[in-house]
Amino acid sequence: MWTLILRIESKGCASCVATALTHLFKIKGVSGVKVRGREILVLLNDKNLVDNVLNNPSLREYYVIKEWSIVEGNILDNQLRFTLQLNTRV
């Protein structure tokens, strides 16, 4: 498994980046997609599928890929966990 990290911008609506998920899920070899802040994480079965994503005509029609990187493994499940600790001193 590989995770492709994309930073994209919509050509029309600046806040419409999350709608790219529908385009990404239609690309063969993509097995997961998640929005994380300004990034979109794309889970790929094979590292060689990066070009299929980056050059996908549907994605390129509506979005501009500003930056991308790829890391080995599935980082879609990595989440920051916060806990609240109460101070009970009076």
C-alpha cells in the first residue's frame, strides 16, 4: 500500500476541494480517499498508479494539483488524538 498526498485547488470554487473525492474514487487502483486539512490522502494499491491519479482527465478538468508526495504505507487511519484533563484542585 502507498499513500499519495495531494494539495489541490479547485478551478472554480475555492472551498470545493472535498468534491474531488468523487473523482478520485473512480480511478482504478484507488482503494481509499480522505480529506485531512488542506491535503487529500489517496490510498493506492501500487506505487506505479501515481501517474493515473495525477493525469486523470476528470480530476484535471476541475482541479489544479499544487503539490504531491507519496509515502509507503496506509496513513489514512493515522489520527491525532486529544484528551481533556481536568484539574480538580480548588
